[in-house]
Amino acid sequence: MIKLVTTDPTRIKSNLLVIAACKDANVYEHPRLVATIQQTRRLSEFSGNRGDEIVLYNPPGFTTDRLMIVGLGDLERLNAEILRTATGKAVGRAMEHELSNVTIAVPGPPDGSLGFEDLLVSMLEGACLANHHFDRYKNDKKTAAVKQIAFVVPEKAASKHRRLVTVAQTICSGTLLARDWVNTPANDKTPQRFAAVVSKLCEKTGLKTRLLGKKELRRQKFGSILAVAAGSETDPALLVLEHAPARVKKTVALVGKGVTFDSGGLNLKTNVRINQMKADMAGAAAVAAAMICLSRLKPDLRVVGVIPLVENMISGQAIRPGDIIRTYSGKTVEIGNTDAEGRLILGDAISFAIKKYRPEVLIDIATLTGACVIALGEELAGVFTADDELAETILQSAQRTHERCWRMPLTEDYRDLLKSDVADINNMPRHRYGAAITAALYLSEFAAGTRWAHIDIAGPAFHKKSSAYCGPGATGFGVRLLCEVVRSLAKTL
């Protein structure tokens, strides 16, 4: 549980009190906090640099058992992510030492370089996101979440910003949900099983749910989804989630790639990343979790989540390179590579979303290409769109959430690389250069004039190493970003 309190931080009884220190300025008005930080700066092991931390036990003048001071670096460089990271790191330390309650004194930079609301939200997010550990499959569960986290704020701020706690917890809980889904091994999240888990949660939130199984997909001619799923013993599914407030006319569609395991098909993956292919449904997880969050936040928009779910496996029924399939839109596709399966299922899902719901804006999110990881590394997602206004909305949202994105070119003449001699389009370009761009161009073929953007999260969706507020494995990237984008669009559409 996370809450705001207005108690004097020196009088709080807590397992751990956390305060922050800049290298070159005081960020508190409380004289005891200021004096303690100044005394601590005299120690050789703490100077207030970003990443510094020190723990004092039973500190004089305080009622807390432990006092942790975390460094923030220079005041003029202080930003939301530094605070998010420092808070997450402190909560992580509390989890390591099995502390049940933590109190964090929220600083107030004297020059106002960072607004109090942004400052508080970043710290709330850092605490929520760090207070999590995926141990579902461990018999020895060594790490437990902190039961109670309190943030000390001024009295006026407590009443004014109480709702920020609810919003932050809602969105971050969605991120943690997405992490758990992505971290779940493929044998426990086949398309039908994953769809059932999501549907059950959505029933509790009031989201409308619709599940199209194999028979319905075949009847409605979802040729691409059926083709990718043909090699697997598990049936495909298309899960549709809808947040539909009364008297709202504008619609935003979110489409998430849901390949619950990607073997590569007959173009079998042989590299070391195949053991991470349970994460190839990170886009689906982001959309499903974001929809659950949005059903609670209630934006003044109709929001539809369309999630194609398949397993890309090998058998005598699997699609082959050279096969020609007919998509939901009617376009024919020559299969140049069976490991370029994500764009196939997304094409059908995009076409369905546009035909069925006619959205003003459609955004798809997917772990689509290794080429995007090569271009941008593991920390940045690539944004592809011809719509400058939509691109700016996504980039501004990414800056606020620190789910960082970079706009990539959507070079029109590269479309020629997808030409096929025997079908309308090939799912694989003629050469591997610019592969993230050609993958996005393939998807644009199905956008049918709708305002559309594609977000490639192949890099930031899954990390082997832990960070200050995320354990190793799935990051839940995209949940906070999509929520922020939708909330921004609700103001402008």
C-alpha cells in the first residue's frame, strides 16, 4: 500500500526513512534533515553524487530504525528519472533486507526546476515499479514486497495530489502485470490460455471482451493469423477489449503483437535469443495491461485493444517460404521468411480494427525486428509514422514516462523492396538493410489511410540484467507509454 502522509519525518516510526541529497544544494526546509545531510557529506563515502547511498542506524534526532540518504547529483541536472531511479533503488534495498514499511521524505527543489507534481509522480512510480519480484516458479521465495510505503509531503500537497497516488498505482500495477505475463514461460501461456487469463481480469474492470477462436478466424478469413499458427498444435485467437464510455464518438485503437512463442517457423531461429522468445508477446501484454489501466482511469475516449495471439512453431502444417496467403484485408502476401511472422498477424489485426471500429488513431506496438535493436540499442523503442502530430504526441509521452522512443524514418521508396512478382506484397524485403523500416512499411499497407503509428519495442521489452526499478527479464515497456498517449489524445481528438 502506498499513501501520502504529513507527519514530521523525524518523528515517524518506520523500518526505513529515505531522504535525498543533491551534491550542491539543500532540497529540504526541515532543519534536522538539512543538518543530517550536511554532516553526512563530510564522510568520504558520501558526497551527494547520483547513485551515492548511505545508511545510518538509529540516527540521533529520529525515531526511525534506519535512515538512508540517496544522492541525486547536481541540482540543475535533476530530473524525474533521477528521482524515479533513486526511489526505486531505495525500495529495492528495503526488499533485500525484508523490511515491511518504508517512509520517503519528498524533496522540494528550491529553484522550482522540476514541478512538484512531476517530482511526486516520478517517485511514486519508482516505488511502485521496484516493489515487485517475479518468483512464481520458485519454491524458495526469498524476496517479498514492502507492505507499506509512505511519502512525506506538505499538508497542502497531500490534499491536492492524493489522486496522483491512485493514478500512479493503477498504471504501475498494469506494468507489473505485463511483466508477469511476459516472464511466464510459453508452456503456461498458449494463445488460448493467455486470452482466458486476460479476459477474466477484464471482466472485473468492466471492459467489454470478445474472443475469436480458430473457427471464427477461419470464417472471417484471417488468413495471416491462421497461416502463422498453422505449424502449432495450439489454436490461435484474436482478443478484443473495449472501453466504451457513453456518448463518446472518438476512437483510439491499440494493437499488440502476441506471439506467445516464436521458433521462427521453418526459418528456424538458431541464435542464443531463442530462449527469450516467450517475450515475443510483449506488445500484446502492453496493450492488454494498458486497457485494464484505462478502464480504471476512464479517459473520455472509446479505446479498443486488438490482440492477435499465435504460437509460431514447426510441423508438417507450417507455412513455407514461397507460400502465398490471403490476408483479412484481401491482399495477397508471398512468404519470404516464416520468421517475419509478427507483421503478418499485425496486418490482419490492423485491418480488422479499422474495418470494425473506424478509429481516428491506431497505434500498434510489437517486438518486431532485431534491426531496430541494432539501430537503437536495448533502451529505445522506434516510432514509425507519417503523421507528425501523432509522432510528437508519442515522443512527448515517452519523455514524461521515460519509456524512451526515437522517431525513425518511414522512407517511401523503400516500399519497392517489398514487391513480389507473384503476390501483392512480400513479407520480407529483398535485402536485410533498413529492415526495421521495411517492416513498418509492410504494416502501413494495412493502415488504409487511418492515422497510424508503429512502435517497435524489440530492444526495451526484455532485459537480462536488473535496473533500479525493474528486475531481470520483462520490463513491461509500453504500458505507461500507451496510457499517457491515450490520455493525451483524449485532450486533443
